[in-house]
Amino acid sequence: MRIKKLLMMMVVMVAVMASVSCYAKITEADLNIGGIYYGQPAADVIKKLGEPVRRQVTPPAGSAPVFKYGNAEILVKYNDYHPAVWGAYVLSGDGVYTAAGIGIGSSYDAVIKAYGPADFDSVLTHSNLKRYSVQYKIPNIKPNMVATLSFGISPDKKVIGMGFDEYDSTY
């Protein structure tokens, strides 16, 4: 009976280790775009970047503020009910980088070198426009929540968009 119990524990441990290792090795510290980071108080974002220049619709959450950052625009997700940053996306421009130094115009190879093999690496086709999506995940960043670090990649393998977000993993 004791050996059976020990073997069962070993099987469970191997399964847990396999499920954990199926995600790329990024951490919460990697959820950082231009110094806007996951969990940052919204007041700190406004102090750093000033008042938003506009709001943009972000289904299903309503709308989110867009800030100027040099010649770039960054959409930052937070609201009165959740006054800490849970997402940020570079909408346009350049000069904004991740904590690992990846920015608009960086190569696909630089992304892979900085973050390792992606959890999701796929070709997306929309209206005959082919682009690539590279995504890294942090499971259970909060109970039932997954955080992602994502990069849009052009057909010539350059970063054309990037951001981080969280979503409910129960859906």
C-alpha cells in the first residue's frame, strides 16, 4: 500500500512539473512596456506620462486611456474599480521598449532570444494580410487569471505591436 501511494505521488509530481514547464519562463517583471508595469498604481502612470490624450474602446471592458510616450501612443488598462495597471499596449510610434529591450522594429529572432520559445507562435491571416503573433503566458498570476506578454510580428519578421494583459482563465 505504501509503495502504491509513493508511486501515485510521483506520477502526480511529474504531471505537475510537466504542466508548469509547458509555459515559457517569463515572470511578472517581464510585464513591463516603457516602464509601465503590471500592477503599477494608475496614479503613478499619470504622474509619469501626464493626463491621457484620449480614450479608446477596448471590448469587452469599455474604454481605456491612451497616453503619449515620446512619439508613441500607449493604451493602458485600468479603471476606477481596478486602479492598478493590468494591461498596456503600444498603439503607434517607437522608442518604447520592454524590460528586455524589445521595441517596435525589433526582429522576431530578438524576441525569441530575449524570452525563449513562445507559448503561442502562430501565423494570423485577416483580409489577406498575413502577420504573426508571439505570446508568452504566466498562469495563475492571480487566482483564475493568466497574464500574457504579446508581440505582433510583420511578414518580414519585425515587431509591429506589443503589450501585456491579463484575462480570466475560467472562460
